[in-house]
Amino acid sequence: MTDPEAAPVAVAPLPAGPFDVVVVGAGAAGLWCAGTAALRGRRVLLLEKNRRPGVKVLASGGGHCNVTTTLEGPALLDAFGREQGRFLAASMRRLPPSELRRRLDALGVATDVEPALEKVWPLSRRARDVADALVARAVRAGARLETATPVVDVARDGAALRVRTPRGDVVAPSVVLAVGGCSYPKTGTTGDGYAFAQALGHTVVRCVPALVPLVVETPWVRALAGIALGDARVTVVRDGKLLADRRRPTLFTHTGLSGPGPMDVSRWFEVLPPWHRPTLAIDLLPARGEEDVRRALLDAITRAPAERVARLLPGALPARLAEGLCTHVGVDPERRAAETSKADRHALVQALKRLTLPVAGTRGFDFAEVTAGGVALPEVEPTTMASRLVPGLSVVGELLDVDGPIGGFNFQAAFATGEAAGLAV
Ligand SMILES: Cc1cc2nc3c(=O)[nH]c(=O)nc-3n(C[C@H](O)[C@H](O)[C@H](O)COP(=O)(O)OP(=O)(O)OC[C@H]3O[C@@H](n4cnc5c(N)ncnc54)[C@H](O)[C@@H]3O)c2cc1C
């Protein structure tokens, strides 16, 4: 990963132009947008702050890049929630996941599917192959890519827009803001786009970290670090209202909870103020009903009354977790099973099916895979990504008030909105 503070700024003046379009930011959305516009014959200048384009693509999916999802149509849109889904409908129709995969395949990046989680990966499992293909697509089509070039301001200039950089200004009739959000700032996304958009008159919906690990300070939970559950159900409730419900892998870490389940629901511990903080509960055995679990525990105790109770919890949980649960509900894990009371067994079943953990917060933008919030969607035209307020300006990718769950949704949104703008500028 590059540290933008350390990235040298190129000193040569910007290429002379003229350019029809300046795309600011060479991430997934900007690279795709620049390629699409250049393929239409537009003269495109693509400016990137980092020395290398596509840094977040390279860092994504643990270096493997979960490039999109297998979900299409309403299921795809539903993953973003009602308002965002409605906004994304047109662009996702134009570049749905199946079409994106076909285009990536034509670029030499064959993909395959991880069916259980509907994830699509490059067959090579190399994020670099995706990043290289995106750059090659844009550059081969004629887009001029200038790296180590941070944009410092975007302002109206008569009927056009002026983009300011330390290498000089460039004026063009169209500017596409594709600078991402403010999560993982080490990758170059330091939230510059919010200031640009606001200065031009746009509203920015409050930004909070999303898809971020949760902090749980309880010592017994931290002692479970390293335990991964392939199947768990995480729910978030406040005042009796179910805010989020995800059945996804869950990981215990030295700071709390991570993995797709907890990260997918993490936004709720940021959007609500601390005094309204919701409750997080984990169902450790989501494939089994509560009665089934109760019966299984009782049967196990009846069969092996002399066994330590921690060894008899249903679900073949890791020993450390089973022992932690027993201690949590006040049952000595060493106790002989026959010595447990009905109340003990009830508490154990509750812990297995509805383990409530006190979430102190999230690990913040430094560890968030995306930013929730951004440029307000009603101010952007959903078929073209054109600003409704500033002629010539378009906004794409994560800079918009768009964020999806883990599973390739965020790249899919970046590509689809990039394509929509690339076809319109
Ligand atoms: C660790 C990690 C793993 C992830 N894994 C996945 C995954 O597997 N699947 C998935 O769908 N999503 C994943 N995401 C989310 C995904 O990376 C983003 O949603 C996506 O990259 C957004 O694309 P974008 O083009 O809008 O923004 P970005 O990819 O963030 O690109 C913005 C670009 O603009 C540049 N920039 C910023 N400011 C300026 C400026 N002032 N001047 C010039 N350039 C500027 C940045 O350097 C950057 O290159 C992951 C995110 C992280 C942090």
C-alpha cells in the first residue's frame, strides 16, 4: 500500500490537451469510467494522486479481489437498501454483474464463483490481474493516465470546469469525480472529494466508517481471538426493532469481532449516537432452532453425565469458545454435566442462540473497507451520474452516498456508476 504523504508529486507540467473529460481518481470507478469514455472517442485525462493506479483494487479481498457478486436484478439492488438500490437501478441494468464478468473475461480476466457467498473472483485469485486489466483497458483506448498528481481543487470556469494540481491546471467541459471515500486513508482516499463537491454546492451526507471490525472490550471475548465461525447469524436490534440481520462468517479478534457478518452490520454502531447504541447478538448455531439446541444439550448431558459441561455443548464449537460461553453465563466449564441446573442449561442455550455482546464502537476509518455517506443521491442523475447542480460535473463510485455489504457489491457499484458516466460524458 502506498502512503500518499510519502508519494512524490510529479513535477512536469500536465499534458497540454485539449481534453473533453478529466477523470479525477484512478480507482475502480475512475479507471472504468475513463476506459468507457475513451472507447467512445472522448479525449480523456485521468489524474491519480498515488504513484500507482488502482491501489484499492490491489488491496481488495486480501489481495484476491472479490470483483463482483453473482446476484442480479432486485436481489442485487436490495443489498444496497431501498434508496441506494433505486438510485443504482439504471446503472446496474446497463452493467450488471454478468456483463461485467463478460467484459473482464474479454480483457483476459476470467472469473469464477464462490457459490455459498455469491462472490465472484478472478480465476487467478490475483487482484493485480484485475488492476492491470483496468489500466490496460483505459490506456489502450487512449485515456492519458497521469499518476503522482493530486488534484487540489475543482472549480467552475465559465461554462467549463477547472481542475487544479501542483503540475498546473486543466480546463475541460466535463469532470468526473472518482476519488473514493475516506476509508483506508493510507491507500490514498483521504476524503478530498467531499470538499470538492461541497465547494461546488453539493450536499454531503454524513460519512461514517462501514464494513469495519467491531470493538468489544470484554476480556473473555478478546481471549477468543483467532476463532473463526464459518456460519453465524449476527443481528442488530434497537428498541425492539431489527436493524440488521446477516448470516455470514464471523471472526473473533484481539480487538473484538471481524469477518463478513460483524463487518456488514458495523455501520449501525456508527450512524447511531452512543446513547442510542443498538444491541448486537450472535446466533452461533443458525442452522438449528432453539428447541433443537435445548434437546441436543439435554440428550448429551443424559448420555454423558460425568463429562465436563463445556464439552457437551452442541455444534462442535471450538473448545475455547465453549469454555468462554460457560464462564460467561456463570457455569464453571469444569463442572460435571449432571450437576447443571435447568437454569444453567437455559442460560447456555441462550448464549448459543442469542449471545449478546457489548459493542464499544468500531475500529474507525483506518480499518473500514468503505465509507457510508457521501454526495447526496438526489443531487445526481442516476442514468448518467451527472450532477444536477453543476453543469459538466459527474460523481461516481464510493464518493457517492452508496455502500453495499461485503461480497463484491462495492466494486460492482463502482464499475456500474463509472460505466454510466463514461457513456454520458
Ligand atoms: C482493504 C479493502 C478491501 C476491499 N475489498 C473489496 C472487495 O474484495 N470487493 C469489493 O467489492 N470491495 C472491496 N473493497 C471496497 C472497494 O475497494 C471500494 O468500494 C472501491 O475501491 C471504490 O472504488 P472507487 O473507484 O470509488 O474509489 P477508490 O478505489 O478508493 O479510488 C479512488 C482513487 O482516487 C484517488 N484519489 C483520491 N483523492 C485524490 C485526489 N485529490 N487527486 C487525485 N486522485 C485522488 C485515490 O488515490 C484512489 O486511487 C475493499 C476496500 C478495502 C479498503
